[in-house]
Amino acid sequence: MKIGYARTSTVDQVAGFEAQEKALWDVGCDRIFREQVSATGKRPELEAALDYVREGDTLVVTKLDRLARSIQHLMDIIGALQRKKVSLRILTGGEAMDTGTATGRLMVQVIGAIAEFERAMMLERQRDGIAAAKAAGKYKGRKPTARAQADQVRELAAQGLSKVEIAKRLGMHRASVYRALASA
């Protein structure tokens, strides 16, 4: 049985999400687990997919970066799949890599290491760019949205809404609600 896993980091990435799902259905996946969350956070659908697969199944993803956030994370996932006698297939650039073969396992590890390197380089360039912008006086950081909504937080709290409900209504984290109320 082929089990697909599709992920995008944000709900705004609709086209990428739909493209992943189409590719997974096109290769014959019987079931697809989907989620739109950051790779660094909790991924309940990935956990569900890893729990769902059985001996002889193949977990299919469109790209390696949709599955793992680091080479260590990738190796943990591959280890869990191997213990269950499940292979991993990655549909990268039209040439599938499958951990069911020795060559496939090698390629997944090499591509995983390269992907981790690319991510580290991107973050390094981002930090350099921010430092240069700060030095030029052009970097202000992100706008403090929670502070800007402090009056609304206090108003909703005065109406008797719970902190969780206030956070949902204003689209902010619950901790930001507590900070806004504490600064009053």
C-alpha cells in the first residue's frame, strides 16, 4: 500500500499543497495524510502516517524537505520506517528515490545532507542581511502586533471573555494576551 504525506508550512501555500496532493494521487497513493504546519512544530499528521504504515507499505512524499527538517530527523524517520519494514519513496525531480534499495538509501542520505546544508546557508544569509539592514538603520524588526492590540485585549477581558477566546478572536498567542493584560 502507498501512503502519501503532504505538508506546507502555512495555510497560504495553497497551490503547493494542491500540487503535492495531485502528485501523490498520481503515483497511486491509497491514502494521504496532510497538514499545513511548520516543520519545526508538532506534526500530528506525520505521526499518524508513521503510526498507520504497516510492513510492506511505502511512505511517499513529493520532496524531502516536506518530510524532515534535518538529517538527524530524516534518519530517525527512516529508522522508524525500517523497523516497521516500510520503505520511503521521494518523488524529487521526476526521479524517485526509494529506501527499499541500497542505492535509494544512499541517495536519500546524500540529498538529506545537502538539503540541511542549503537550509543552514539560507539562514546564515538571512542573518547577514538583517545585520546589514540594522547597521544601515533600515531594519526595524517585525511590527509588535500584540502591543498594538492591547486596548482591544483589555476591552474584551472587561467584557468577561476568557484569555483563550480573546487570543482566538484577535489572532494572537495566549501568552500575548497575558502580557497585554499585565502591562495595563
